[in-house]
Amino acid sequence: MIEVRSISKWFGEGSARTCAVRDASFSVGHGEMLYIVGPSGSGKTTLLSIISGILRPDSGSVTVNGVDIWSLDSDALADFRLRTVGFVFQDYHLFPRLSALENVAIPLVLRRERWETGLEAAHRSLEAVGLASREALSPKKLSGGEQQRVAIARAIVAAPDLLIFDEPTASLDGDTGKKIVGFVRDNILNGQRAIIIVTHDERIYEFASRILHMEDGQMTGELEKIP
Amino acid sequence: MKGLFLLALKLLLGDRGKFATLVIGISFAVFLMMQMTSMFFGIIQHSAANIINIGARMWVLDPAIRTPLNSIPMPGYILDAVRSIPGVEYAEPLYMGAGLVHLDDGTYQPVTIIGLDDATLMGRPDLVAGKILDIYRTNAFFVVKDGNYAKLGSPGIGTTFEINDHRGMIAGIAQVPLGSLFGIPTLYTTYTRATEDLPPTRYSISYILVQPKSAQDIPKIEEQVRNLGYLALTDQEFIRRNDQFYEFQTAMGINILIMTLISFIVGLSIAGETFYMFVLDNLERFGALKAIGARGSDLVRMIVFQALVVGFLGYGFGVLFSSALIGFSRLRIPNYAAVINYQNLLLAFGMVLVISVVSSYIGIRRVIRIDPFDVFRS
């Protein structure tokens, strides 16, 4: 479903020019939960941004469902992100002045769905993550784990084929992090969807289908899952 | 699209402090703009009160006259010459001058005396008490019941008074569309009595009021009068001439323009800065929206919508406060020279649009430059 071929990305100019990702290639299939792991500064987030259509690579291609996403213009790329990718950001990026329900409805609002239709779908999505009873609350009144689940509900509300998680356990304690990722594997991952998770939290490696290791911008190989 | 605007509205209303600052800032600017321009238009309008109240289609006047508050008397033969111009249906003299009324308490009150042609009474006011023919009674005057009426002791019909050492008697009470600018009561009488009562000058005709046979005759009449060395203007042209006098030949126009510009700049500064702060506070969220899949045009629409919402709300409140203050002032000062008309409403609206556009442009420039990659990097 996702083919990443020879992706490279450089930042900076002249002597300050550094390579964030060098010649990365791999593929992810439907029903797969792929981890990209490695130390801070290894280029994981840069690679994730390139795969999700946010950061243009200097070379290489990313093909999602047969479409080379970096051949699209900016509006088509925005549509690609809106219709194909669901994001769960490290800091969640929830809107504190909207309720949890309204936060979840945002992708549908951006897809020009009616507000009411968006809220109905958002309610179902919150039900799926077990937060329907808290939907009227502002994210500020929710715990870290609950905010994470609201972010997941927002990511899945438009039924995307690809889910992107950036350090999903970084702001959570160990137990909550494991519960959330376990919940994602058991309830969110399905045969029509792929999930890519960037993390350096070894405690959640057990939930991965595959684990790719990165260091200094290069894919250094596939890790064995730690039971 | 409705959902997008609803989302923008919720984001805007969610930050109550900034929302209130924005609306109050724009309301204040609109209030100031409306006050300034209302005063300006009010003064302009009231300064042309005599032209409007007398209601003649055309006026013949000395070319040196810029405003109806001053008149330069014309010789009698001009009246005959104007009457002989083809296209003139009829033309009648008008006397306009200042007199002094000696009040019962011993003080003097300046008044404007308007002398109407004895035969036709062309330019006469509507009466609310008395009969029009009573103007021919001995020493008869009609007093205008406006905001200055009380300055003459609110005289009723039959009240006698002393004017320029002559005896006068109120024979009717009139009403006119507009009060005078300088708060001076107005008395109407016949042309003959006016010229008898007021200190005589070599010439006595202040203006000649002309009724053209048709609108097509007006240019010919104007040309013929010009050949006589005088000026013929339609009522609207005379009003414009008066407007231009106040706008360009007194400091009033430029001062009010400066004050209006200052209030515009105040509004623009408050709204621009607060809106920019609002956008900066929400920059991360706009970045998240962009990352999720919002197009640049979606964010632009949201920001413009937010700026227009605060702009229109500020405009509404500003106009409301201004109207309330003018209304309240009118209760206290009946001739309060401030008017809200479509011109100052449009001017303030235009300025609010500019404030909204500039404020949103500042925000848009910032939002358009957000790199959604920063959302990941945070």
C-alpha cells in the first residue's frame, strides 16, 4: 500500500547543510502496524512527515495506493492528507476552546461535511475509543490518556487508510501508554488500514507488526520484536 | 463551508478576552468616526438650513457669496432682468438679515429675519398655528418653532415684542425642516416690513428666488444671470457651494477629516494588533489544521471570516453607541448639529472593512507561512 523509495532530505545551506534522511526505502501493507524507532535526531519524524505528505523530500518517491504523492500540487496534497491520512501528533494539538466532540469532528468539517453530520460521526468515533461520556468536555479537563484517545478519535473519524502516530506515549505514563497502543492495535488497526508509529519507547514494541530502526538519517535494519 | 465558518467562529468566541478587545476596539473606532462625521455632516446640513427651508428651485446671488448665512444685497433692476429671462416662470425677491429682539427681561436676542415677497410669499414656511394671511396684519411676524424658539420666551400668537426699535407681533407659529446652525431664532415677515424694520442699505434684495418653467431652462437662466454679473444656482448647487465653503475654506473640514483618520488609525492599531495576537496564539492550531489537510484557502477564509465578524460587530456597536449619544444629545439640545446619514454610515463601514481586511491580511501572511512540519517538530 505504501512504497517509500530512496527518500533523502537535507536541511540547511552550505557548511551547515545536514542530511536528515538518507536513501530510505521500505514498504507498509494494509493491516500492518509499523514502528520506526531510533534515538532522538535520527530522522524519524522527518521521514514520517515525508510519508504523510507534509514535508517534500529532496529525492525519492512515496507511493500511497498507487499514487506518487509528491507529484501532486499543494491542494491535491492537502486533500490527500485529509482523505487518506489520520494524524496523532505528539502534543495532540487539540483545540482547547472546542469540546472533545468538536475537536474530533474537525477533519470532517475540513472535508466540507455538514457540522451536524460531523458531530454525529465524531460521537461514533469517541464511542469507539470509549470516551463518548466525556465528549462535551474541553480537552483541558481531560487526562493525558483521555486527550490521547480524543486525538485518536479525531484521526480515525474520517476512516483514513493510513494512521500516523508521532511518539504516542511520550506524554503518558508507562501503563497508560501501553494500554493506548494496545487499544489501537486491537480496535483501530484493520485489514484496510496501515499504521506507522514513530517512537523510541521500547515498552510498546510488543504491539508492532514490524520495527524499522533508524540512525543518523539512515535505515539501519529491522529489529526483532521484544516480547 | 458552513462548518468551516462555524469552526472559525468557535475559535474566535473561545478566546473571550481577545474577542472582547477586538469588538470594543473597533466599536470605539467606529464610534469616534461616526461622531466626527456626524458632526461634520450635521454642521454642513444645518448651515444650509435656509436653502432647504425656503425650498426655491433656483437662487440668484452675488458671486462672492459662499454660504447663505451671509448675503450681499443686489440692486432692484437685477430682479427685473431675471424676470425677463426666457425660461423663468417667476422670480421673487427675498430679504435675509439679522435683527435684535428686545426681550421682556431687558436683554436682547439676535434673530434672523426672512422677508418674503409681499405678493406671492414665495418660500413661506408651514404654519402650525395661525393663518398665512395673518402675515399681512400690522407688525406681523411668524416665529419658527424650533430649538431656538424658547430663546424668545416661547411667544404665542398675539405676543408683542420690540425688534430694532419697531413693534412686532407674533401672528403665526411656523415649522421648518431644519434649525439654523448658530442657534439663532428665525422670524418670517413680508419683504416690505423686513426692509422697513432693519437698518436700510443701498440695496435690499438679498436673494432672488426663481421658479424655472422647466429643468431644461435652468442652464439658459444660469448663463443669462451670469451675463448680468450675478450667479444663478439651483438649490442643490447652492447647497454644494455651501458644503465646499465649510469643507475647504474653513479649518472645520480638514480638522474633522484628521480626527476621523486618527480614529481610523486607532481602530486599525487596536484591531490589527489584537487580531495578530489572536492569530499568533492560534498559530499552532492553524498549523495542525494545515497538517490534517486544510488548504491554504480554507485558512484564509476562516481568518477573513473571523476578521469580518469582529468588524461587523464592532461596526454595529459603534453605530449604536453613536446613535444613542446623538439621540440623547438631541433630547438636551434640540438643534444639536449632528446627523447620521448614509454617507457617514458608508464611510465608517468602508473603514471597518479596511480594518478587517488589513487585520486579516496581517494574520493571513503569518498563517500562510506556517510549515505544518513544525507541528511535528513541536
